[in-house]
Amino acid sequence: MPAPSWKITYIGGPTALVEFGGVRLLTDPTFDPAGESYQTGPVTLHKTMGPAVTFEQIGAVDAVLLSHDHHADNLDRAGREMTAAARTVFTTVDGAQRLGGSAVPLRPWEAVELPARDGRILKITATPARHGPPEMDRGPVIGFAAAFTDAPEDVLYVSGDTVWFEGVAEVARRFSVTTAILFLGAARVAAVGPFHLTMTAAEAVEAARAFHGARIVPLHCEGWEHFSESRADVERAFREAGMSDRLFWP
């Protein structure tokens, strides 16, 4: 497997800094300290791990890839402050309406172009996501596929909060994904129901099979109380599938 072209720095939860070709992207910003709680209706989420670095230490980013804005484990209080100051935030149509400012709405399969400092163009395409079972998902979410227009064979995929479903399989058919950042942890919230809201370890294996040969970078499987699976579960599933060499922990 060739050396990875994308540099990914893990910050915590769903948050990572992705650097490539002079472009700096930040996924779902969460920068609050551990111990915070967030209540929305009957649901209360508890944060158990703080960020590795502050957004002041990260410095300027070219764009934020925000899968959705309406859950605190994907956009917490400090994360909201960060997005308000960001140059560009790509997110759902509903999320862009709520956030305003620099938020750019994207529908699944809609693409935008982001100029890099060296003159190249990074094409970012919104991808489908389903945040739970059919007809019971937890609101609109998108993922992202990103590649430079002069190198379409090197695609970074960020799943966002989604389960494995036909929409993710379609991403694998449409794009030459070389690195797939998958939001895992099999999130479960008792007030919502017993079903999982993000990919299980077994579903991550299915995704890895669909994304032939791609590096699988697990994200969003720790740092919050509502995750029902851990890193150990992911490692076990990939080991049993004979694909441990496909896992890359940032």
C-alpha cells in the first residue's frame, strides 16, 4: 500500500484536522472539556474526553466539514464558536439555515470547489448518510468525498454519522476512495431506542470490503457515554475478517 497522501490529526470524538496539498480541513468540531452534558428534549449526552488541542492551537483552516449541526457530540459549544469564525462551513441544508454566516448548504451528491494555495482545486462532494434505521433516523446528515480535480483517483471519504446502508455503498461505486474516515462506536441512546445510530464494527468491515483497498481510519468511537462499541471491538472485527492491516488509527 502506498504512503498516505492525506495527513490526519485526531483531536477527539468526530474531530480531526485533515491536511493535503496545502488545504486544511476540520471535521465536526468538538472542543469542549470532558464532563460537559447536553440536553435536547428527552436526550442527554455526556462528554467523557476533552480535545487533544484547542482550536487556537490548530490555527486557520480552509473549511469545516460539518456532517450535521443538531447533535452536541458533532458540534459542541466551543465547536459552535469555532464555526462562527471559520472561513467556510460545508454542512446540510437545514444546518446552514440554522448556522448562517459562512455556512454553505450541500445536498447529497452536490459538489463545490475549494481553491488551494498552489492553484489546484479541491472538489468536495456531499455524500448520503442515514443516522439510524430506516424512517427513524436522527435528522439530516451528510458525509463528504474530497479529491483534487487533477487527481480524482485519490479520494478522501468522511462518513459523518451514518449506519451502513445503500447510500454508503453508492459512494464506494462512484468514487475511487483511498482513505475512508468512518464514524463508528455504534452509538445508542436509550431515550431514542435500542438501535444503533452510527456504524457498528461489523458494518465498518462491510464498508471496508466495499472500499476496496482503502485505508480505514476509525473516528468518533470514544469520548462520549453513548457509544456501545470501543476501539477493541473495531480491532476484533477487523482481525476476525483478516483485515487488520487496513486499519489506521490516527
